[in-house]
Amino acid sequence: MQFRRLGNGPLEVSELSFGTWLTVAGGIAQDQAIRCIHAALDHGITLFDTANQYGAGTAEQILGEALRAYPRDRYLIATKLYFPVGDEPDHGLSARQIQKQLDRSLQRLGVDFIDLYQCHRFDKDTPLDETLAALDRAVKSGKVRAIGFSEWTYEQIDLAAAICRANALTAFCSSQPQYSMLWRKPEANVFATCARHGIGNLAFSPLAHGVLTGKYAPGQPPPPGTRAASDDMNKFMESAGRHYRSDYLLEAVAKLKPIAADHGLTMPQLALAWVLRRPEVSSAIIGASRPEQIADNIRAIGVRLSDDVIKCVDDAVGKVAVYA
């Protein structure tokens, strides 16, 4: 495993991190989820990403249970708040909500502090200075080590940075955007804005909801046991701003197979190495339903893609990627 600093903050993170969205949150059995978490630890992954909303708190509970047998300094926990949890109507980033949800996440995870506490989305209904002051108090209380956000625009990032500087508040050190060969929106403005403010990026869905593994063939039903074959998980493949199961997209993705093979890589390894080539990316968040998937993904660490390979990737899927 190799490690990178997460922006200007206190955390050093593994280049691959383990996410609990969909799979640990109910997509697979709990015992299988715990095996995957343990496999991630065994392969050197230190950062585990979850959210209070995932499985209405179930993902946090399972993650906490899985990590409990390991020394606390062996792993980093990142969780989030914004969306309603279960049937509760409350949501957002008010000071009251931050205090309440932080304490609940700590209890479910069974830890005394959270390494990275993230705003799952931007809250347009709460004054930003209220949110930032509440997060600053959470850090100064010792319950949180660092703070971040997910899917904020570059304008929102700039505004938050200005407020933190003007009021001597704890600054964000982490951004969590969706980023992959097929979803390149952060390249337009977010990456540059984060670099300017000392913010690192945790890329989620680097395999584009599993499409970049090459397991889905155009004109064919999804293989049994895959995300696309699951009623609980496949809805996100069609509601992420791009129909990831369309034949025209899968035909483009199929062109990546010989590129990966020519360089001794699997499709997931090529996709992860492509994401990690960006210096703005501190870690790519992977998910897994089987431990062996983690073993394959780990081999992307240290892979350096030449300019010729990058061009081949762009020739294959550039025309079907989302840029803005």
C-alpha cells in the first residue's frame, strides 16, 4: 500500500479506501461485509468511508463491529451527515443537527472520535457560517479530527474557505466527488479549487458503479450476483446522470479490455490507476462484495500510466464520458 496526505489536514490516507455504500449497507450479508472489511485491512487499506444515512445507520454499526478487534490507530473512519436517517424527517447541516448526528454516529461506530466528518451535500437552508462554526466546535471538542464535504460546487468551496479564513475556523481538508473515466466533472473546476485551498479529494465510484470492471456486456443481461442484477443496488446505475447499462456506453467500455490486457492489467486496475494518476486525488474509494475483489483492486497501487495509455483510454471512452 502507498499513502498520500489528505490536503493540508492531519490525515495520511491509503491510496485506496473502502466504502460502505450499497454493499455493507444491505447489499450483502453482514458476515460477508465484515469479511470484506477485514480483507481491506489485511491488504493495507486504512481509510473506511461510511455515512449515517447508509442503511439507516446499519453501515456504521457493521463497520464499527468489524473494526472493533483492531487497534484504533490502525484505521481511519470517515462518515457523513446531511440526508435523513431512516424515517426521521430531520436533515441538513444546522448546528443542532451536527451535534445530534455526530453523537449518534459515534455511538453506532463505537468509537470516541471520528477521523473525518463530512457534509454529505451542501445545505442551502442553513447559513454556511453556522455549519462551519459547528464543525469547528466538533473538532475542538476532540470528537472529530478533520472535516470535509461531498459533491460541493467550486463556488461553495470558495465561499467556505473564505468564511473559515475570516473567522479562524477549522478549514476543510477533504472533498469527496464522484470521479471516474466515465464521470469527469471534477476536472472542470473542483480539482483546481481544492488544490488552491489545500483540500484533497476522495474519489467515489472510480469504477463507475462497476461498469468499468468489464463484467457487463452490451445486449446481455447482467451476470447473476452483480450490482446490476440486484434490485437493491442497480437503481443507482440508472439515476446517476448517465444510463450506465446502455449498449452504446458498454460498447465503448469494451474497448478498454485490450488496453488493459496489453499492459498486464485487469479492467478495474486500469480504471483505478487512471483515477490515481491525478495528484489532486488522495484516495480512490472502492467497494466490494467479495474479498477477492479487493485483492485485485490493490494491484492498481503503484501503476503509472503513460501518456500513450491515457490517450488510448480517451479514444475508447472519451466521447461517452460526462464532463460538466
